[in-house]
Amino acid sequence: MFEREENPERVHKAEVIVGLPSYNEADSIAYPTKQASAGLKKYYGKKKSVIINCDNNSPDDTERAFMSTKTPVPKIYITTPAGAQGKGYNFENLFGKAYQLGAEALVCLDADLLSITPEWVKHFVQPILDGYDYVTPIYARHKYDGTITKNICYPLTYGVFGVNVRQPIGGDFAISRNLIEKLLLSSWHRSTVEYGIDIFMTMSAIVNDCKICETGLGAKVHKPSAPKLGPMFLQVVGTAFQMIIRNEESWRYNLNVKSLPLFGMRHLEPAQELKVDRTAIKKSALTDNQEYGKSLGDFVPTSLYKKLLRQYSTGKIDIGEEMWVDIVYNMLIAFKKFKRQREAVVAALRGLYFGRVYSFINDTWEMSTPEVELIVAKQAKLFFDKRDILVKRFPK
């Protein structure tokens, strides 16, 4: 959804593009803009390049902050109309502009990054130039950063599609022209134009049999996303579930897990420090379940429903890995089965998700980030090992 473009240097062709989607990032966008420019100049100075800020008409004047940042690499600003907010809208504009400019490689980076270096550009772009279609990040994150990734997107990508993509919604990616075209021609769900865009890209790359790899970036330091977890959950999970049911032929008979080649850095840096409020997470679990969980008994088996009812009625929430796999797969089955209640299914799952996050934190509170990573990997493997729950009961 396009309203206005500012292209003061009249860029009409670019082989390598860095895109920064944004909404109210005036206080942070200058830094990743400078680092992206430095990386483009240092490593791809012989190629035509541009940095594009795809914005949601930010009232904090993100446009001025971006365009006034001095860089040797030219810049373009594109915005959606006022009121058309959504990261996916920004990416739709970005993909369209990148395709129009003839991009060979498009790097998408969060506009609030504090840990980006010029080398990130090289680590993302080079695999694309070497023939890959989609490059996903590997970096250290706080053990409780990215809880939707850890508990939903990573295990579903691993368990259902059998592809070990550790950061399927990391926010930072590189995309080939081939995949840009496929994404533009794909059918986008309503939640895709919001926070569902990242999982849409990852699962699209998988079902289109694109060449995928990962690239090491050290650590990710950015604004924490906890305040946005409520709506983000609904949009990300809604999109993920839509992609799974639309592409059943891509995963039903998959029997092996595919590991991905790794480029970039081979070591991780110290993870970002974050404050975690367990009490608030538990409160979210109980409140969400009370408001949206009334129909839960229609969506999961009776035995599972009784266990959950006992936990939430007593406030003694303890959703372990085995129970969590059963919950997610049964809710995915319900999402396919109850077409007119799909929003209700995802809303009911959110309270259980907060319960899983609360339980996960309790179980790992004394562990280090590397130790927690082993738990995350174990959970993803369990999703694959128990995928028969989905395969055998998935509605035709």
C-alpha cells in the first residue's frame, strides 16, 4: 500500500538494497542507516546500491531522521497512507520497489538495531550473490527474548516442515530476486500485512523449495518486543497456521529434518540483557484464558482440556514440553477444522502461550542462555518426533 516516495537522487537502478521497515523509529533509525551505508560502500562499492526506508507514515518524523542521516549511499523514503499500519505493508512496498529497481539482493533489517555492523551487510548479501534465495540470521539473544520464536515459530518450522531455521521471525533477512518475485505473486493473508510478514517469508521460501541458508551475526541488540506481544502473537500465529494449512502437500510426507548451511560469523557474542516480569506473564496467561478460553473445550481433546482447566482454575500453571506440543498441534487441527472460528482459535491459544512462557521461565530461571538454547532445540525436536499428532488427525 503505497502513498508517497522521496527519491532525491533519482535512483532508478540498484543491484544491492538494504531495506529498513519502520514505525516511530526516529530515535533509532540513524544508526542502522549509517552502518548499512558503511557496509555497502566497503564490500559492494562497485555495485549500485541504495538504502530504502519503508515507513508507516510515522508521526514522530522518522522520515526526517532517516533522510537527514548523512551517507555516501543514496536513500529512498517510501510511506504507506496515514492509518495503514503494519510491517507487512512496509515489506510489500519494499519488495515492489526492489523488484522495480532490478535488485539482485535485498537485505531487510530492523530499524531499531543497536548491534548491527558493516559486516552484517556482507554476511547477508554474499550468500545471495552466491546463489541462495533466502538468508536467515543466527545470533545470540537473551534467553527470554523472542518467546514466540522459541515456542511457536521455530518448533513449527522444524516440526511441521522439517527445516531447522532457528530464527524464522528474527526480523533480519536477505532475499534474492527470485524469492522477491514469488512473494509478490503469493496470496497474502490479512495478518501477513502486519507482524505475520516474517513467518510468511520464511514458510514461503520453504514451500517454494528455495535455497535457504543461515548467517552468523554475533548478537542481536534492539528494543525489546514484550509490549507488542499481544497483537504480535495473533498476527504471527494466524499467518503461520494459514501457511501450514495452505501448503499441506509440502509437509505431510516429510520424514527428515533438513539442516542449513551456515555463513558469516562462527561465534556468538554475549546476549542482550533484559528484565523479565514473571508475575506479569502469569497474569497475562490467566487474564487471556479467562477472556478468550471459554471455547477451548471445543478445540482440544477432553483429557487435555481438563488438565488445562485444573491448572488455570487453581493458578498452578505448569505447561511442560509434552503438553505444549499437544496443545499447539491440536489447536492447529482446530484452526483447519473450524473455518469460521479461526480468530477464536488463535485467541484461545494466546492464553496458553503465556502459560507456556511462564512455565518455560520457571523451568530455566537458573540456566544460562546457552543451556536454555539446548532446551529450545529439544522442544523443536519433540515437535518433529510427535508430528504424527498432526499428520494422522489433520482434516482433509
